[in-house]
Amino acid sequence: MIKFFTQKQRLLLLLTLAVVVGGSLLWWVVSREPESRAAQEVWLSVQPQRLENQLGLVGRIQAARQQTLAAPFDGVIREIAVHEGQRVETGQVLVVLDPGQIEIQLRQAQADLLKAQKEVALFRNWSSSPDVSRARRVVQTARATLSNTQANLRDTTALFKRGIVARMEVDALTQQAQTQQQDLAAAQEELHTMEARGKGEDSKIADMELANAQARYATLKAQVERQTIRAPYAGFIVRPVAPDSGKPVTLQPGLSVSQGAALLTVTGLDTIQVVTRVEESDLHQLKEGMPVNITGEGFAGKTLSGQIREIGVQSSAAETQGAYYDVTVSVNTPQADLQQDIRLGMSARLAVITWQNEHGFAVPAQALHVDPQSGSRWVLWRASSGATPCKVVVTTGQTVAQGVEIHGIDAGEVRVEMGAQGGSANPVSVSIH
């Protein structure tokens, strides 16, 4: 038999269902409130730590010391004692040149030097030189001749007064004495000129010619002594590149080379460097002396330390997208442990430390609040988990990987406001300078 509910019973049933549903909803909200609050508020420990900003670059490893050895004079290659890639020690013989032609020039320079030395020695003892001695003898002869003529003139004049000789003889001796006086004056003037020559421009010219002869002889002698080219330091042999063609230079015995021609290049591995390029937009971040950490696939597991040694003052090449500047990084890591791993030309990744703080505090941006009236920034800080939180006004610094650098707090904890949906971050809008 089917029983039907009365209207009063139906109302009572609906009221009971409403009470049950409302109670369930109230219990669910109350039970979720602590969980939601915990998801929105997180206390983060802050301790002093190393903060830094880095600029990443890519470069290649090069030898810091590399010297190209050139031919010291025009000649013919007599012997090549090394080959490309060979390791050499300091002072080891590399190339021997034939000095035949330059030795001829050396002997001629030595002859010119001896002549110049003889000429200078002559001027040093000019007062006793043959030319001065000859001029003195001429003066002495002219003086003696004039003295004799003047004596004869006195005797003849005395005889003329006594009427023994004719006047014609007196006139002849008088004219002869006058001529000899002129000859004596000319001889004395020639002697003065000859003596002054030893102290004038001729002496200076002789000194300059001697200096030129000595310099030329010394230069040629030094070139002859360099006929055997040796390694200036320990390293490896590399073929130089011809500047006109850009191809490696090929050497063989019997080949004629001109003075200054590149023969071999010695590359030392005692010190290395990394050469990279930086865009003009990042150039302002770099300064000489900045520390650099260097890593690479060729020497995986090792990190080299270095510093920026040089920054180019002119762009390396015309680029359509902007200018690039060369940067040289010197490597400070000792090479004794790296020579088995490091090879020239390897690629390297550089992390330039543009800014660092050894003992800084950094917090997430969500921990920062802005006072709407004063515009100051503050965080909610406490010394430990059981301490009372307090509002601390802070100043912001650099933006780093850990968050934002702040000043004004000590080690402790700061409150970070997180989003309520699944604990996702909901950053506070903060202007960082």
C-alpha cells in the first residue's frame, strides 16, 4: 500500500536536508581556512651569503706568448732543424741561414770603419800631421830666406853709401825682400788655416763618419751572429701565415729569403689567455680586472680562474647588427696541471662577475611591501621561528638570481606571501632600482 507524504511532512524533510547541507559547507570552510592561510604565508630563512651578477660570453683559448721569428738578413736557408708541432726548449736551434752575402758586406763595413778610425786619429794628432808639418817648414824657409835677403840689403845699402856699388843693386834687393815678405805672410796664413782645420768642421765630419761606420759594422756583425736562429723560450713550433695570401709559409733548405720574412712561430704554453667578443650593448658592464670563471667541454670538470686584462678600444669589425669589441682574459690557474687537457683553439665559456657582495641578504620579490604613503619598502621579519614578527624598513640593491638584495635586516626569517591556489607565487608589484 502506497503512503503519500503530507505537505507538512515534505516541508520538514526539506528543512532537515538544508540544515545538513549548510553544516557540511560550514565545516569544510572552517577546516580549509588554516590550510589556505598556510599556503599564503611562508616564513623564509635569510642568512648572509655571496651574491653576484654574471655576464656570459663565449671565446677561444690562445697562447698568451707567441713570437714570430724573422730572417735577420737576405740569404739562403741552409738547414731547418725542426718541424711544425714539435716541442722545443729554450735556445734550441731552429733554422740556420747561409751568411755568404752578408759577410761580404761585413768586410766592406770593417774596411770603412778602419778608414774612418784612421781619419779621426789624424785629426786627434793634427798638430803633428804631415800637412801641418809641411806648412811649418814652408814658413820657416820663407822666414830664413827673408832674413838673408834683409841682411844682404843692409850690407849693400852700406856699400852704396860709400859709393862702392850701384843703386841698381840696392833696388833689386829691396824688391826681393818685399816679395819674400809677401811669401812669408802667405805661408803663415796657410799654416794658420791648416792648424784650424784640425778643430773645425772637417774634424766633426770625421767623427760623424766614424760613428756611422761603427753603427753599420755593429749592425752587420749582429746580423751575421744571428745566422743560427734559436728558440727564445720553450714552446711549440707553428708555421706563420703569409700576410698577403693568408696561407701558411712553406720553408725548405736552399730557399732564398729576404730580411724580415717570417720563418717560424714559437708558441708558449706556460701562460694562456681567452679571447672573446662582447656586444656594444654589454660593453658598459665590463672593466679591466674583473674576475672571470672559465669552463669548457674540452676540459670538463675543471673551472679556470682569470681576470679581464684588456678591452678593445675599437670595434673588431663592421657588423650589420651592431659593433663587437675584443676582450682578452688572462688565466691565473697554474698550467702544470692543465697542459694535458688544454689545447689551443678550444672553445671556452666565460662567466664574468660584474658585481658581487660576499655577505649580502637576498629575499624573493614577494617578501617586499611598499608603503602607499611614504613609498618606502619594508619586510615582515623575525629573528627566529618563535620570535615576534616586526616590520623592518629596507633598501633594495641589485637584482640577483636569489631574488632582490636588501639592506637593513640581520639573519633571521622573513614572511613571503604566496598565492592561495596550489601554493603558486603571486608576486607583489615592487619597483626595483
